[in-house]
Amino acid sequence: MARTKFDTIADYYAENLEGLRLFANKILNDTEEAKDVVQECFVRLLAVEDSISLVSMPALVHNMLRNAAVSVVRHRAIARQYNKVESAATSAATESLEVRIMARDIARHATRHIEALPDSCRTIFQMSLYDGMKVGEIASTLNIKYKFAEKQLGKARKKVREGLRNVV
């Protein structure tokens, strides 16, 4: 009875399985993945249409294994790089969210402390803070003395700062 290509491959597989797994494991450093790569290579070898002889089999199998193992290593490197980028993006998004929450919290506390100021202090402080007006401009707009506007603004800043001291 004539030997078929499948018989040749099966014999080679049975005789060299452990050595081929060790060869793949040297490249991959993962015994389970080495087993998978060896198995995959022999499945692909069975699908090859050309005739395969015992003379060409060792070189063919080793080349297939090396190429498959190197592909796995490349895939791992790409996956690690992707995970790094993904982790950095997640970290940045989380950090950004935390910063926005903190800023909103501080703004809410600041607004509450500004609203608690006496009317004259609050008006002067808001004109300075929100409208960007200088003390002289505030004094002339409200028709008050410069020193009075300056003192009220100082008082308002001090009270708001004291109120925010424990927030930050």
C-alpha cells in the first residue's frame, strides 16, 4: 500500500512533536501558545496541495513554525502598545473628568460665598471678577470713592478666600 501525504505528515508529527513545541516555546516563552502554534502549523500543512516528502518536511515545518511564532510575538507587541495607548487615554479621560468635577465643585462653593457677601462688597467683587473692571473703573461706575471700592473689594476677596480655604 502506498503512503499518502497525510501518512508522512502524521509520522513526522508523532516523532517530532515535543521538539517542535520546544522550538516554538523558545520564541514565544509560553508553552500553551507554543502547543497552539505547532498544532496550527500542522493543520495548515495538511491543507498544502503540493507533495511533501520526509526530506523537505523538517525545513518546511521549522520555517512555518518560526513565521507563525514571530507573528504571534508581533501581535503581542501591537496589543501591548494598544493597551498602553488605551490606558493612557482612559487615565487622561478620568483625570479630565476629575478636574472638571473639582472645578465645578470649587465654582459652586465660590458662588455660594460670593452670594453671602454684603450687597456693596458683592457688587464690587462681581464687577471686578466677571466684568474685569479695575478699582478706578468700579468707583467711577458706582459713583463711590476709590478707597471705599478698594476696601470693599479687599474684604470680599478675603471672605471668599477664607470660604474656599477648606475646599481646595
